[in-house]
Amino acid sequence: MRLGQIKFESKVTAALFEGPLARPVPGYSLVELIRKAETESVAVTKLAAEMASHHPEPAVPVLPINPPEVWACGCTYVGSNGRCQAHPAEAPDFHERAFQQARPELFFKGTARICVGPGQPIGIRFDSSFTVPEPELALVLGRKGRILGYTLGNDVTARDLERENPLYRPQAKTYSGSCALGPLIVTADELPDPYQLVLTCSITRNGAPRFSGTFSTAGLRRTLDVLVEYALRANPLPAGSVLLTGTGIAVTEEAALAAGDLVSIAIPQIGELSNPAAIVQ
């Protein structure tokens, strides 16, 4: 099943997507629908099918979920040299040390306040000259960390702030427009093998290519269940939270984002998430 949200009767509303059409679930956001399913001990897919309108209509997907919390993993992909794939130039720094340990790197990315959906601008901090996209597989979690579904995530990062001082990492990671999600959520029953997904990322400027990269979730060093288990240690996440699982590419400084650039991330089984970039104050 493909779930997400649309604008329906002037409200952001949960919806069940069927190709280019959507069946709204009136009166519920997707987080509210997930919480209702958890309370009633029923699968969210079953509840969505029962509560959705019987009249599908053309609709444009918006931010697929307004997560109460977004957490993110780093240093999760293995490069050809056995080291952290996304930070080869920085090894052996704190990234590489986290990569080699059993405990994964995890950090609080933010809340729905910093999230944007398909077509909305991702943010470039006005005080950063090297901001990059980080394409990632994103997990939508239910109660006790159960993986309800998958979507695309963009962990936008001010890389120059992060490199200047590890203590600047929260500023490099959490600000307006620093997390894009979408376009839809594919439920876990429809994606039984999340370890054979190919992610692509491209940056274009005025229609001309600036960067392209590809990686596969087969390169994950830790399983998704391990990442979720660590995220929940002494930290019970509310249902509807999102966990970004890390990236397997490193965007070069020559391709640093500028206002007006278009970033497109895709997984064939999920779809494509495209966002323009804009300066945020």
C-alpha cells in the first residue's frame, strides 16, 4: 500500500494512493491514523483501506507525514576500502571511529517543523558555503519501533560547519528546510527486501547537471533492525517518528548547493523526491 498526505478540504489529510489518484481519509493526518491503528491494535493498512473515501481523485502528494520526531544515522555504508563510504576524505576522524564501533552514530534531526515535502524548498543556511544533500532510505516507525513503511529522505547538511568543529554538528544538521521526505510511504508488506534498493541523487543548476551519485542499500553495515534498536535505547520514540538510515554518497564541494539548484532523489520501488534549494535566514 502507498500512503501519504494530500490537501483535502483545506487540510493536510492522510490518503491512500492508487497510481495518480488518491483516496483521502477525512479528518485524519497520517500520524493520527497511525496512532488510531496502534490504539486499536489493527494494521494501519487495514484501517486506511476501511476509512478511505471510495471515490479516488487526482491529488498532489504533500509532506507524506508530519513526524513528531526525526532521528538520523550516520556512517552506515561500507566503501570498497572497508571504511565509511560517505566520509572517505575525513577518515580517520570521529566519523570513521563511529563507523568502526558496534554502536551506530545517531542524532536528533528535528521535528516536523524542519521538514518539507515534494517540490518544497530545502534550506541552505545563509552562513554556510558548503551545504549538500544526503539521500537516504527513511523508516516510518510505529509503537516500539516497528517499521511501518519506507520513504525517501534528504538529510540536508551544512558540511563546512560540521567539519569546522564537531560541536557545530547540531547547527549543521537542524534548521529550516533541512529534512525533505516523500513523495509517498510504501508500507513494509509491499517492500519485503529493503536491502536491495538502489538510490540515485542528482543536482542540476539551470537545467545543467552538477552532480550525480548512486548507491545500494546492500552496502549497509548494520541491519535496519539494529539501527532502530539503538535509536530506541532509553529513548521511546512516539509512533509516526521517522528514522533516516544514512547515505552512501559524498557530494563534492564543487557541487555545493546554491539557491535555485534542483535536487532529485529516487528509489524505483518508492518514487522520486525533488526539491529546489533556497537560502534560509
